[in-house]
Amino acid sequence: MSDAVHDVLTAVLVLAGALMCFAAGVGLLRFPDVFSRIHASTKPQIFGLMAITTDVAVNNFNVGTVTLIVAIVLFQALTAPMAAHLVGRAAYGTEHLRPDLLIVDELAGRGAPGSPGAAFVRQPPPD
Amino acid sequence: MMQIVAIIAGLLFALGGLLAVYRIVRGPSVLDRVIASDVLVATVICALGAEMALNRHTDNLPVLLVLALFAVLGSLSVARFLPGRDST
């Protein structure tokens, strides 16, 4: 690969990752509730990491680097959605949400035992 | 050209990290703080990787692996053991 193409590829991927991180910061600042902030926060965790690690792999293309980068992306892709899902579930169960911003609430009627949303709601302790 | 790219990328990383810190400090609920700390960890991961890419070495890759593996534990434990209906 020629040197100019190499530099341009490096610059584009680094700037893509940096832009994702900045966009996540702006999203955290501007979005109104927990769910939309989760939406903003998962972008640099996967897409930014993939752009940056692809950049590292392009710059040092050998077996050890590529293997380690595949492991990094794999572990991040396993753990980041799990964390986001748990935070979202906790946000729904403890009512850290704004119901006026929801378009569809498939867990409505969640208080009733046996309803689909019953598992998501932490019941208040018996007095 | 690479120095200009490095400066722009550094500014974007710094701004993203600062906005995440602002949300950690202000954030109306504990879940907002957890999400913002996740964003802060992701920003640190991306900044370490960008430094590797711009300087053409691979010294930070084990750090990235450890962060990708263990950054989940904080938000996982807070989300799991969150007390119900706090207003803070």
C-alpha cells in the first residue's frame, strides 16, 4: 500500500473514532432520559472501537496484532450490550424513565403478577 | 498532516470525555452516572487506540483487552444492586 493511501486511511479511521466519542458526549449532554442516553453511549463502545482497532490492524498487519484485536472487539461486543441491557432493565424497573417519550411500552400493565412485564419490575418490599 | 489529525482527534476525545464527566457530576440519577462512566471508559479505550494508530506501535493492546473485558463490571453491579425507586 502506498504511503499516501496509508496516511489517509489512518486519518479517516482515527477521526471516525474520535467523532463517535464526541457524539456520545454530546448525546449524554443533550438527551432527555436514561434510554436515549443509553442509545448515545453505545456508539463509541462498538463503532468507535472497531474503527480505531481496524486502524491499528492496518498499521501493524501481522498475526498477533490481528488476533488480539479480534479478541478485543469480540469481548467488547459481548459485554457492552449486556451492560446496556441491564442498565435499561434497571431503569424500567425503578422508573427512571419518562413515559411521555415512549412510543410503545410493551411492558405496560406490568404491575399485575403473570403479566409479561412482571419480571422486569422490582416489587416493593412487604411492610 | 498527521499532526493536524492528531490535534483534532485529541480535541474531540477531550471534549467527549469532559461531557461524560459533566454528566457523571450532574447526572440526575445513578443510572445516568453509570452510563456516563461507560462512555468515559470507551473514550479512554478509543484514545489509547488512536495513540497506537498514529504512532504505529501496538504496546497498548493488552490494556485495551483488559478494559474491554472488565469495564462492564461497574455498570453491571450498579444496575443489578440498584435500590428501588431512588430519587437522587
